[in-house]
Amino acid sequence: VFKVQPNQIKTEIQPTMWGVFFEDINMGADGGIYAELIKNRSFEFYKPLMGWTLEGKKVEGEMLVLNRGEANSSNPRFLRVLVNKEPKSMVNEGFRGMGIKAGLRYDFSFLYRQAKPGIKLQLELLNEKNEVIGKGEIIPTSVGDTWHKQEVSFNATATANKGKFRVTFSGEGTIDVDMISLFPSDTWKGRKGGLRADMVQLLADLKPGFVRFPGGCIVEGHDLSTRYQWKKTIGPVEGRELIVNRWNTEFAHRLTPDYYQTFGLGFYEYFQLAEDIGAQALPILNCGMACQFNTAEVVPLDQLEPYIQDALDLIEFANGDVNTAWGKVRAQMGHPKPFNLKVLGVGNENWGPQYIERLKLFTKAIKTKYPEIKLVNSGGTDPDGERFDYLNTELRKMNADIIDEHYYRKPEWFLQNAARYDNYPRNASKIFAGEYAAQTDKVVSVNNRNNLKGAISEAAFLTGLERNADVVIMASYAPLFAHIEGWQWTPDLIWVDNLQAYGTPNYFVQKLYSTNRGTHVVGLTSKNAKAAVGENGIYASTVIDKQSNELIIKVVNASDKEQKVTFDIDNAKGIQTQAKLTSLTSNSLDDVNSIDKPKQVFPKESTLAVKKKQIVHQLAPNSLSVIRVKLN
Ligand code: AHR
């Protein structure tokens, strides 16, 4: 039996409380949410023709990748095609094939230059059997030394999950081509060159408080040369210098040798995405250190200045008016209004004295120029270890605004740590639970699953984050996306193939929290004070939403028995007689969702009677229940 006191306000809950963590891992961006269908569109991958197959008779020198080098260092390569009556074809395989939808319009574009007209491009969408399921053609008309862009659109006549795209050059002459691009027209908000709408919609449905980007380890890079540099990800896409992805096979344990970051989804688009879905943007920047799991490469302190300047310039890019240098760049890209950046991260999973030394320099420079910006600092990866203790002590000595704690742990850890923040120092540094996910096999095992067991353990843990909303002001599950045929890490919140996307049980836990956030934590007690944190496998937390005047109870039964709970609502003015109940459970702890069964574990809605200011609820084994009721 619990006593709930809606009038006993414990603390405010920040609008940022439940957010999302985006990283280009598991083909999250290229081959994922970034809707470009052509792999290696600008011939810049390590093997210049990766993703492309040249068809027909090959004549030496008639299809040649040229490298301009310094003349265009951000996009040095292009393809020269010589057509001598015999047509020349090349097929692009897509990232793991291309998702093609019957009836949908596809937008083709490319850059070219030619001395004189004479060549025609025939464009064909192909299905798995190489049958043509959509076609168009384009006749390049401009001539001269400069590059021109030309576009054409055509419709698909059939659906294919693993389609391909053929370009055939016919006629006579020589043409240089680059940035061969194909997008579906059903992108998010219909933006050309935009994002996959179904994937963005799953994020929007979470109503996240923030979007953290661009990672993760890719912020750090395998080495400093492959660190994330935001300035190289803005402006015209053909000028965005791609790099090998930190999660390419070279550096990770899964087979993704074709994993690059083309940055079609760059910092401008991340800010825009956050704005679109009503979330605060939370960028994380490199702190002058490469990924410490791989190398120990750091930039010397006396050469850190450009890194710090990147941070200052980013704030100007996000918030400066159109007369500032970087505010002007933002305006030229289409967003004259500021993005209203409030929080910025410096370093991801960096630790040791090297991190603290560098962080101090960043903090001084940023706080001097932009005292209003709150900084997220890396709290490391080892919540039970010495490294973590060291960082926590040092960061608190620095009066860090927000400490980013990460935990990839077994479900049991999440259950045992639901009270983790109950005894954290109040009125000091705040906590960002920036990356967490229950690991159902071993930490970073390929056998980890997004099953009910992991999801329920996370739901229990989140009662503790919510209860401590004065200390924990942001939280996000990680990683966010994974392609079923191109992942390096599991579990992940949302899985996709080329045509579909589905939320895992963990996704629905996140959604139930974020869409039932409330505005204030309120009093919850039981006869046994510990009952709200794991006694008999029951975890609970209660909030109110002051705007809608509702009480919201979250209660988790992490045991395998049905259990009855009673909530006595101590509200002088009373309470309405019917509550809305949403519960998440399934028959087995091993149950998962999948492309074929996306709703095997899915929230169900019903009602509960409220009698004499009392709610009695029979909790299903291994379940999360969210109860909403209007207060009088
Ligand atoms: O979420 C996957 C990885 O886990 C992130 O890139 C990194 O920050 C953490 O180690």
C-alpha cells in the first residue's frame, strides 16, 4: 500500500528530462535516417568504386576515377566516362540494397561537366531480380569547365526491399560526373535530400526533451584525424568532406567495411531535426582527445586552441544573429533565426588528468564568452570503478554544470541501482544519464537482445531517475538506431530495414516515460519506506502535471508473480473516479519485437476505477504500468 501526496511537491522535472541520443553507429545516419540511397555517391570511399559495379565490356580508361587533390580537397574524386557509341552502365547496390516503394517519386541529381553535349543518362530502378521497376532519363545540356547540377524525378512501379539503381551513359563523348544522388520523395517534411520520415516519426512520437548528437565515440574518432569536426559538416553537401566511420570494420567488430560518414546529415540538419520535434539540441564536441578505447592520442595543450575555437564558433553558429560570421552561415543555409542552444557537451567518455586539463581550458574560454551556456562533462564509463570516482571528484571540484554518466550493464544492475541517485549530493553538479541500456547477455555482446527483461529492468531504474529529478536533469538510452543488416552494437532502441522501422520494448518504456513526464515529483511513501525501490520487485514513482492537473503514477513489477498494489491518494479536493491505465508486458521475458512482429511487446490501454480516493491495481508479472488520473 502506497500513500501518494499530490500536494507534497518534491521537485520540478525539467522539460529536458527524457531525450534521445543520436550517433551514426549501426548505420544510423548513412544507410539509415539520412535518406540518400546511393552508396559512395562521390567516389570518396577507400576503394573509389565501392558500392558500384561496372557492367558490360570494360575498355581500359573509358571509366576512370580522377583525383583533383588540393584543387578540391573536400571532394577530390570524380568519375570520367568516355562513351564511344557503346553504352556504358554502372549499378549502385545501395547501403544494404535500396528500399523502393511502388508509386513513390524518386529524385535523381548529379554534378557534371562536359566540353559539348552528346551524352544521355538512362536511369533505372531495379528490383532483387534485376527487373526494371522505374526509369527516367536526363540529357546534360550545359557545357564548359565548371560543374553543373541537373535533376530529374520519376516514379517507381513496384516495391523492393533490396533494390538497386542503374545509370547507363549512351551517345558519344566524354563527361565528368560526381555526387550521383537518389532520394525518395517521402522524406521528413518532404525536404529534398532529407531524412527518412518513418525513422524521424518514431523520434517525434517520443516527444523528446533533447536530441544529443553526433555521438558517442564518433565524436572522438578512432584517432584525431577521424574525429568529428562540425565545420566540415555544414554548407553544400558536395563540399562536406567525408571520413571513415569510427564503426567501420577497421575499428569495430562487425562487417561494415563500407561504413563512412558523408555528413549529408550534418550539424545544421541535427539542429533542424531537434527543432522540428520540439527538442533542445545538445551537441557534444571533441575535447582534443581521440577515443580512449582505441588509442591514447591527444592534442598537446598548447595546440588545443582550434578545438576550443570550434566550440565558440558553434555557439555563434547556433545562437549568433545574422550579422555574426557564423550566424550568417546558418542564415545562408536557411535558418536566420537562432537555434537557441543552451547546453553543449565537451568530450565523450574521456577520462584521466588529460581530460580534466583540457576541459578546464574549454570551460574557461566558453564561460568567459558565453556564461549562459551550460556544459556537459564526461563522467566516464565505469560507474562502479576508480576511474569514475576520480572524474566525479575532479568534476565536482570544478563545479561542473552537468556530468554525463554512462552505464551499459546487466538487467540486475539496473534493478539494484534504482536508488543510485537517492544519496547523491544535492545543490551541486547535475547528472545527465547520457547513455544506458540493459545488456541481456554480456556488455557489448552480439547476443544482447532488446527483450522484455532488459526493458523492464530499465523501467525500474527510471523510477529512480524520475524520483531524483532535482539531480538527474536529462537521460537517454543508447544507441538509438540499428539497421538489421549493418549493426556493430546491440541492444538498440529502434531497428530498421530499408523499408520499415520498429520500436523495441525498450523504446516503449522510453515513450511511456517521456510522454508521461509531468512537471513535478510528488510525495510517495509506503509502510515500508523501501517499498518504492525494489521490495518484492516493485518500483514506483509519482509525478503531477500541473498544466493538466493530473497525477501520474509509474509502477514496475519486476517479479514473475502477479502483485496487487494500492495507492491511497491524499488529496483534500478529491480525485476523479476513473483513471487511464497503460501497461507494457508480454508472456515471456525473452519476448522481443521484430520487423515481422513489431507489436509483440506493445503498450495496452484500459481504465481503472478510483474508489474513495484509492486506486487498486493488479500488476502483471514483469510489467510497467502508467496510471493517469485527473485531480479535482
Ligand atoms: O552507444 C555506443 C557507444 O557506447 C558510444 O559510441 C560510446 O559513447 C559508448 O561507449
